[in-house]
Amino acid sequence: MAGELRIGATALILVLCFSMSCHFSFVAASSSPQDIQILNAERRIDLTSHIIKVFLTLKIENTGESPASEVLLAFPPTEFDHLALIKAAVTAGKQKKRTYLPLDVKPTELPNGPNGAKFFSISLLNPLSKGETATLEVLYVLTHSLEPFPAEISQSESQLVYYRDSASILSPYYIKQQTTFLRTPSNKVESFTRVESTNRAGTELKYGPYSDRAPYSFSPIIVHFENNNAFAVVEELVREVEISHWGSLQITEHYKLVHAGARHKGVFSRVEYQSRPSFSGVSSFKNLLARLPPRVHSVYYRDNIGNISSSHLRTDYHKSELEIEPRYPLFGGWKATFVIGYGLPLQDFLFESPDGRRYLNFTFGCPLVETVVDKLTIKVVLPEGSKDPSVVTPFPVEQRLETKYSYLDVIGRTVMVLEKKNVVPEHNSPFQVYYSFNPIFMLAEPLMLAIAFFLCFVASVAYIHVDLSLSKS
């Protein structure tokens, strides 16, 4: 009996050991990253605007036995929260005949990422076999990443900002060699973090080259520099695109604009502002440029008070530029609300697909140059009687349907509503709205007008007849 118990206990221990070994081997297999190393990484950070653009070049190599079909990008959580856009491409060909093939980039999760790091996955067009290399070009854009310091400045002071990052590129892979360049708007740099291999020449800061950096290496740096560019941020923009099959496309844009730089303190002196424009209010802005489509017409610019005459329109066959001036210059923390409206020829934007459906081809984003939009809403008002609307966008957006009633409408007009937050100029890409439309609905409004005129005519004739009858009596 004791021997049987010893045999059973031994068997139980063996089973437990086997199961635990299987469990640990499974965890190790599932959590181990692909055997990829970065042979060379070069990062260029453009700090000349309040919109930060980062250009990252990665030369990768697969050192594992199995093919690699994706590459991971890591971001610290503070940077991820300000990430507006990320694009990736793979280079093909040599210098003179080099081409860039776009790649899919999607957010992903890595359970063993340190300190809340966030990840994106780049899908390669062709998996990399052992020993093969590829060069990736990555662009990502950050907003609201420059911290004004001091937070408040007077009318005559320049604006200084902080930028925080890492001298080493955060990556889940071993990096054989890497270099980081930062470009500032001017050579007025108050201070910057000095680590090994730090050099500064004019408006450029260089960190590196660094060799043999382990995965998730991080070396925090802070750069304190002058940036007097327009920190123009549109807190909310509503663009309404109304389609009329009678040959017109009417655009109405409602802006809520704010200067997102260091807040203005003290009293504003217009006399000083106008007499010393190169010294007074250097961080403010008094005009903005809107790039509109060509052949624009019936342009207006107004606010709650009325029409604003301080605008200039320049048009040609390729583009239209509208330079607008608010009623007052905008300093840090100041806001302005206004409306821009214009008309466009329908034949330039409305087309017919091979399956007989009609579609609108229009540009997403904000027409104002170098502007961040915290919340963008685009409302495409379809003609009455439109059915089965659908939208195609180059990036994910929130969408829903509404109904709008206008003059002489019976069943109302379908409105395709698109919403996106944290929009930058790189989002200015074409999108399409498809819908079905029966041409018979184009006769609805003229028919209603004809009936209305006929009823008015009948009513007036009846009134005259009754009036004459009373007169004879």
C-alpha cells in the first residue's frame, strides 16, 4: 500500500513538473519578440513650428530563423498621448531610382512593454528571411508637445518653450548605431541636456552616434529654446459641404480659434504694437492663410458682429489663397470665432462611379496653414432623395448619419457626419462620399414652386372674383 502511494505521488509530481515546464515554455515562446536588430537608425526632429514632425529612418535585419513580417515601433506614454499621425514606407531601388512603398501601420499591444510603453505594428510587404535587410522611412507628428516656459509673458517678451524627449530611440530591438538631430527655429537656445556625444551647430542639436544600445534604452533630455511661430489651434471646426445637383457646391466653415502659446499678461498697447512691430508682440499673430480649391467664388469672411473686410483673395487655375485678419491680433490665451464661406463648381468634385452611383471627392482636414484642429466635424449634406450613403477615408474617423431640412424639402436631406480629433495638415487628403440618387427628385423643388405659384394665382383670382361680386352687389 505504501509503495502504491509512493508511486502515485511520484507520478503526480512528474505530471506537475511537466505541466509547469510546458507552461513556462509556452510563455517564453509567446512573449519572445522576433529576432530583428536595427543596423542603423537616424531620427530628425523638426521643432521649427508648434507642430512637431519626426522623420525616422531604420535599416533593419532579420537575424532569426523564421521570416519576419512586422516591425514594432515603441512610444513612451507621454508622447503617445500627443501623437496625431504616423506613416511608414519601405524604400526600393537605388539612389536615383529610389521609390517609397507605403506600409500599413496599426496600434498593437505588447504585454512585456516597460513603463506603459505603447506600440505600433508596421506590416512588411514581403517577409524578411534570415539575413535579409530593409530600410523603413517613418513619419510621425506630435501636437501640444511644446510647453511654454515661462507660462505667461508680456507683450514685449519672446516666447520660450520646453521640449522633452530621449537622446536614445525607444525601441524593443537592439540598435547597433543611432543618431538623433533636433532643429530649432533659431539659434536662440537657452539650455539643453548634455549627455555623451552631444554637439550643437547653429540651429541643429546632435545626439550621437551611439553604438550597441540595448532594447528600451532611454536617456531623457530637455531643450529650452525660443519659438515665436504662430501657435494657432482650432479648438473646434465644423465644415458643412452642401451638394446641389443644379451645379453648385456650397462650403461653410465655423472656426473657434485660440493662441495656444504662453498666456499674455499685463495690458495690451496697440500704439506700441503698431509702432514697434519687430519687438512688440513677436509671439502673436494677426493673419492666417487658408488654401482653398481653385475656381472658388462667392467668398465671405465674417464673425458675430458682421462682415470682416480685412481679407485678401488670390486665385489662379491651380489654387486659391485667402489671407484673413481677425479684428485684433491674437496673443497667448486669446480666442476668436469666425465663419468662412465659399462656392465651388460642382463638376470639379462630383463624379459618377462605374456602378452608377455618384460620389463626392473632397479634401479632409483644415484649410488653414500650420494649424492644429482639436476637433474636426465635416458634414456632407446630400441632395434630397439620396440613398445608401457610404464614405471612404484614408484613415479611421467616426461617422454617423443625420437629417437636415431646408427650403422646400419634404423628406429632408441625408447628412453624412465625419468626426476626428487631433487633426494636422498631414491629414489633408481626399475622401469620398458615395450615394445613390434618382434624377426624378431634381424635379421636386421646381414642381413645388410651380404648385405654389399656381395656388397663389388661383387664390388671387378667387379673391378678385369675390371682390367684384361684392362690388356689384
